[in-house]
Amino acid sequence: MQRRACVLAIVATGIMAGPASAYTAYVSNEKDNTMTVVDTATMQVVKTVDVGQRPRGITISHDGKFIFLCASDDNTIQIIDTATLQVVGTLPSGDDPELFVLSPDGKTLYVANENDNLVTAIDVDSKEVKTEIPVGVEPEGMAVSPDGKTMVNTSETTSMAHFIDTESHDVTNNVLVDTRPRFAAFTPDGSQVWVSAEVGGTVSVIDNAKREVVKKIKFAIPGLRAETIQPVGMAISADGKKAYVALGPANHVAVINTESYEVEKYILVGQRVWHLDFTPDQKTLITTNGNSNDITFIDTATDEPVQSVTVGQQPWGVAISPQ
């Protein structure tokens, strides 16, 4: 807490510089059914928008024109115009959508439906369901390879990563990971998939060609009990050199060297850090901190927190404009 207080004190006096480039961050607030809009240059809230019930997963179209938002308790995905911040349509997500991923060509949205044990593939243009893919119990994490040929879903109760061919929609491989996998991310070259396990307390690194775990990364923070370290959201840098892992109630983000698999640093952020995302220039990482109702800006050059900004109640996901 002493370190965090010091950081905030520096920010308050205006000594620490903010991000140089201006982007817009959109934060889903699970508890109060809102989305907070934040200017990343000024690090200030510019608007709060009412959305559907229990907003969680959030992403943005590749051209930056539309936000896709999981309104989990409404069993739908809302389409929000970034110019007007108005809901302009919905997508038929299936029951209890939580996380999703947009295909590289921007045409298909793959959605994890937690209550139905399904992954739903939705055609974004026609707004129609292309197919429903049975997976393990309580699907959540979603990732798609850079070439768009492979999609990965993690099932929390089954403790597996399911590899799915995006053309045939067949599950081709099931890889056992640690307990309660919450998130998946491909490396930029598509050679690996990283899967976080919230209860297991690890990140499994899976070889995409062999479809087997080649490394398990563990975490240890001095002064914290092991059970408080719960890996959830992840972000891998565009150059593939660093991975950032949100550690939930441990209130820290781990910085991992992707070549050595060593944790190089733990960054103190807000309470119950859940998800995170880079600005397009990769200079800033923004985390959502559910229990402190704020987001934290991290300078990726120094891997130090810059400022925390209050948003809505229980911020869950964050998506940042592509330009």
C-alpha cells in the first residue's frame, strides 16, 4: 500500500507525465450496468453510458466504428456506435455471454455461453448465428489465432483448452490445464497459446503445433498468501516479448519474459485486477480493478503504474479504440 500511495501522490502533484497519444478506452462496469468512456491522453472520464444488464466482455470492431458488449443477464450482445455512443443493434449471443473474440477479418464473433456449454459463432454483418459448438462445462476464455484458422475456448469446470477449427467448427484437440481456466491468448506469431488458471494459480503455455503444454508459469508475491494469487486476464505485447497477467485479488499484474518464462516484475494496481488491454501504440496498458472501482494506467516502458481513474461499479472489461 505504501508504494501505491507514493505513486498516487506523485500523480496528484502533476510530476508524472501521461500517455502521449490520444485514444479512447471503453470500460464495462458489471455492477451498475454502465460503460465508462475514458480519454487516454488526459486520463479522465468523458462520459458514462447506460447499457444492458451485467456488462462483461467488451471488444471493438477493427475499424473502430462499433463496440460489442456482452450484456450477460440480457442474454444478448449490444452493438454500440462509437460516434454517438448509442446502442444501434444486438447480436444473438445465446445464454449468458461472458467473453468473446473477433476474428482477424472482423466478420465473425466467437462467443462463450457459460450456461449452455457452447461457443456461438455469429456473422457480424448478417447478425445471424452461423453455428453453435459444444465445448466443456462453463466456457469462458476465448482466443483466435492471428491467421484466423484456429479458435481456442477454455472451460472453467472441465479445466481444458479446446482447440476449434474455424472452417469446420470441429473441436480438434482438448488440452488439460490447471483448475478454472479463465482466459486464453495467442502469441503474435501464433506459435503458442497462453491460458490462465484462476484457482490453479498458473499460466499454461501450450504449443499450438503439438497441442500440448510446454511450460507452466507460477507466481509468488512476498507477503501474500498463494490462494490470493489468481491469474485471470492477460495481454501479450505486439512484439511478443512480454506478457502481462492480471492476478485478481492479489492486486498486482505480473510481467513475464516470454522467452525465459520468468516473472520480471509485479506491478501494484487496484483491488481485484481482472482484465487489461494495450493502447494501439503499446505505450500504455490499462487494467480494470473490480473491487476498487477504478482502472490503472501502466507505462510499458518502465512497467510502473501512472495513475488510477475511478469508473463505475465493478469494472470488468476494457477495449481501446484502434486509432
